[in-house]
Amino acid sequence: MTLADELSEAERILTGAGIDTARSDAEWIAAAALGERRSAMLARANAALSDGVAGHFGDMISRRAKREPLAYVIGSVVFRGIELEVGPGVLVPRPETEITAERAILRAREQKRRPTVVDVGTGCGAIALALAAEVPGARIFATEASGAARGWALRNLARTGLRCTLLPGDLLTPMHPALGGGLDVVVSNPPYVASARWNALDPEIREHEPREAVIAGQTGFEVLVTLIEQVRLWIAPGGWVVLEVGDDQAGTVSALLESVGFANVAVTNDLAGRERVVEARFMGGL
């Protein structure tokens, strides 16, 4: 069979598994199986595949048909131009989180001094490494409680060579006390989904990605509230907090930030037009 034949069969299998992006997923998997860029792979669609490559491709398609996340199957995801390794035990960075990173990058660049930035709950390191790449003068810290997720973050630190200090622990508790009151930007994509919504999530999330990176508790606000309480103890006057939130949470989070000394609250929509990122400036007090 030619590559084109294999792709058509893979598309049929993935469509039958309920995957809306079946053709695109099949192409990404074929490129990974061949060890080529997607564009180069498509340029030789009429070529025959070796038995070894065809077998590897078929195994990867079977994994995807079981609703394993595409990024897990191919072993990586591109986040703001950086290729990151991901796999079991870590949340796959979503496109909306690129907007979260973009807002944090903007706030870090605005600082008149060398900014100190913390990515809270970094997962595979996506936001922290984007900051390190796009604000090269910044001092970047990243915290992560999950040992499995830290393993992926360490791999990505090593493969990119970007400068970031990774700290084990929950939220801001791993930070050194000397940094109290001195953080210029705190950014986070925390768990923000209510536990009652777990069964409604896609199989890729429910069956493969870590629940603790998605579910915050009964209300969905538990981690956000704790983080905001901690942030005001660590952030510098005039510093910014940038938070990714659920599409029905922006109003509540904005009000909570204002109630504990933040101002200039702004909300940014994601590409689907949903309120996704809340940012605010700390004015001191309380």
C-alpha cells in the first residue's frame, strides 16, 4: 500500500472512533512514524511504505482510535513555536493556553526592571519555556506538585536549553521566602473544572490525562481561590497576575481579585470567543 492508501484507511478508522479531526490526525501520525515534517510526508504520498514503518503507523493509529491524545501518540506538541515532549502523567497544552502565555509575556515585557516571573503548576513547562524564549532577560521560576509532570518539564528544559528554575511543590509554596513581595508576574493555568463535569469531558481527558490537572473540586474555584490568596503575599506592588479560567468563571475571578487589592482587571477571550484569561495588577493593601 502507498502512503496515500494508508492515510485513507487511517482516516476511516479514526472517523469511526468518533474523532472529528481524523484526516489531520492521520497525517500528523504518519509524519511522526516516518520521522519527517508533515509537509515533506505529504509530498511523497504515492510512495510505498516499508513493512516496519507501516506497522509502526498502524500501531499509532490504533492508539489514537482508543482516544489516546494525539500529542501522547506522536510524543510532542508545539506551543508558541516550541516543540515540547508530552506523555502520560501530564496535561497536553491547549491553544487557549497560548493566549495565557501571550498575556504573561506582554506583562513581563512591560516591567522597567528585570522581571521575576513564576509559572504556577507548569505541567510540561509550556508557559514557563515560552516566557524564557520570548522574554530572555526575565528570571523565570516554575512550580509543579506532580512528579510525573515535573519529569516532562525537566525533559523539555533539557531539550530546549532555555533558562528556568523548576521547583517541586504545590502552587507558590516552593518559592524562597526572600522572593516574597518581589514577583512581577504570576501566571497559571490551574485546575478549574468542577468535579460534576468530569463525565462530560472528552475521552482523551477522562481516560488518559491526569485528573488532578483538570478538576479543582466541587465548584471548580477551589484552586483559583487558594492561588489568589497566596499570590497577594508574593507579588510586588504593581505586579500582574494572569490566570486561565473556565468559560463561566471570569466574572467571579475578576471580582475576587478586586476584593483582595487588585485593579486594572482585564479579560481576554480565546479563539472561540469565550472569556478565558483574567489578569489584574496588584495595588497593595489588605
